[in-house]
Amino acid sequence: MIREIAAIVKKELRQARRDPRFIAPSLIVPFAFLLVYSIMWTTVGGGESFACGLVVQDISPEADDMAGILEDMVSTTNHTWFSIERYELITADSLWRSGDLIGYILIPTGFGANISSGQKAVVTLFIANLNDDIVKNYVHRIEAAVLLYNQGAVSPEFDQSAARVALEETLSLDATPSNIQYVAVVAIILSLIACTITSQAMATASEFETGAIHDLMNSPTSRTAILAGRTLAAIPRSFLSVLIVAPVVYVWMGVAPVGNPFVLIGIMLLTVLSLVPIGELIGMRTRNREQSLLAGVLLTVVGFLAGGGLAPIGLTPMNYRAVIQMIPITHSIGMWTRVWFQDTVSGLVFGTSALLAFWIALSLLVVRQMQKEVERA
């Protein structure tokens, strides 16, 4: 069987070398996403519905003035991504800890009395550091509101040495990368995903167009050996896309991995294994190169979006997580970004098990489809 597998690997790699168009989707798709997202973030803004709470425990004109400035500063924008709403303390804290609020601002009891008596009053900001771009924007707005109050938005006092209000900031959870950094890193694994699915779909569809697939499946070579050889050939073919995209992303965006490179390579290998059967199934169903290419790209894009590819880390809605876990791309992206940014192997067991399970289940389905093709012929 080893000789048979080796022969199939050589044949597949020779075919890929003769037709280098298989690499195009793996370059176009990730860079298109990265370019569009970069333009969107820098010119339009980022994120949607990142709500911040406001808790006003003090009943005084000073507290009302401070709250009014905070509300104006946080929510006044040309866009609708930043909002602020008043809550009771227990409600705001609960929503913040559950992730429904990105943070909340507390104006405590005694705020006005401290200012009236000449003591320093304190406004406390509790914010979850789930996404640096959003967090920084919120913190800048809140700091600006406190600065306005101190500079005399209510009464003229411009000497900051005697500032009446101090801002205490409390961050929760580990810091995560900015949206741009995140998308840049995900573009690398996306190139691998696109190359694996589309190139395998095109290779299989090409053999259906020429009729070579039936000669191969009717040969003494076992279906398992055929699939194993085609899977092994997909590994270097798909890794080639990463060798092209990763240096470009590094030069363009300046992001470099923190995690163990061998673990990252292992994640790419698992990704290829779990997605090659999907490419096989697409090629078997379409039986046409152009249609297989289109189907492969569409499936890549849909899987990338549904799998949380553009969602900020940690902000995926709970309602969709059960469905998202059924997509192989979800586990690839999750493990990839976790290792890349945090240099950790915690939490990789579930993702690894899921990708292996997808690989086995889909491979069995491909073998079954091969048998049906032989019977149909």
C-alpha cells in the first residue's frame, strides 16, 4: 500500500505543478478580506453594539453634571458602535461579567460631597479588555469626559494640579490583539483553508472531466490508499500558500507569532487533514473545474464567517457557539489564534479531537462516495 500511496502523491504533485492556478484562491481570498477590513476599520470604524453601562449612585448636581458629560462624550459619534446606558450597580456588574457590557462607569455615593468639600472625587471604570481597539476608544472617550469636567465644562477651572475628579481604571481578563492584528493573523490560516478546499476540489473535478477518476477507482488500488495519497499530496500544496502569505502579512502588518512554531505547524496539518475530504466531496458533486472553484471559495468564505473568523476574540454570541462548533474551520481558527498570540497549549485538546473526528468521519464519507461512483459506472 505504501508504494501505491507514494505513486498517487507523485501524480497529484505533478498535476499541481503543471497547473499552478490552484494557488490563486489562497492568495486572493485572505488578502481581499484583510484589505477590505483594514479599509473598513480605518475609515468607518470597528465593531458593533459595544455597550457601556453607567451607574450613578450619588444624588447631587455634580454627579448629574459628570454623568451628562460622560454620556455625551461616549455616545456622541458619527457612527452607532459606541453606546452608554444607565443601570443599577448589581445589574451593570452582572452584565459586564457575562460579556453583555464591554464595561461600566461608576459614580459612587459621596461624589458631589467630596467635590463640595474640596476633596478628590473618584469615577471608577470597569472594562473588559476583550478587544484592544474597542477598549482604547472607550477609555479615551471616558478620560476625555473626566478631563472636560476638570477643565471647567461645569465651572471654570483649568489647573489640572487641583483636578477635582480622578479616574480609576480596572481591566478584566487577559489583553487580546487588536482587530487589525487578529484579522492579519487569521488571514494566514485562511490562505491554508482556501488552498486546501479549492485545490482539492479542482483536482478531483479535473479527473472527472477527463475521466481519469474512474480509471483510478477501478484500479487494484484501495479506496483508502487513494484518499491517503491525495491527502498527503495536499499537505505541501496547501503549506505553499502559507509560505507566500505569512511573509507578506509580517512585512505589511508587522505581526509575528509568539507561540511555538511546531504547534502552529501541527494546527495547519490538522486543518489540512480535516478539509481535504470536503474538497473531495465538492469535486465529486460538481465534476467541473470552474464550478468546483466557485463552490470551494464560497464554502471557504461562509465557513470563515460562520466560524467566527471576523469576530473579535471572546465576543462570539453564546447563541451561535453550539452551531459554530460543528464547523472544522472554527476549531482551526480558535487554536491558531490562541497559540499565535498567547503561546499556550491549554484548550487545544478539544480542538484537536474535533478536527481528527471531522477528518475520520468525512474520509469515511469520501470512501463511500468513491464506492458509489464505481457502482454507478
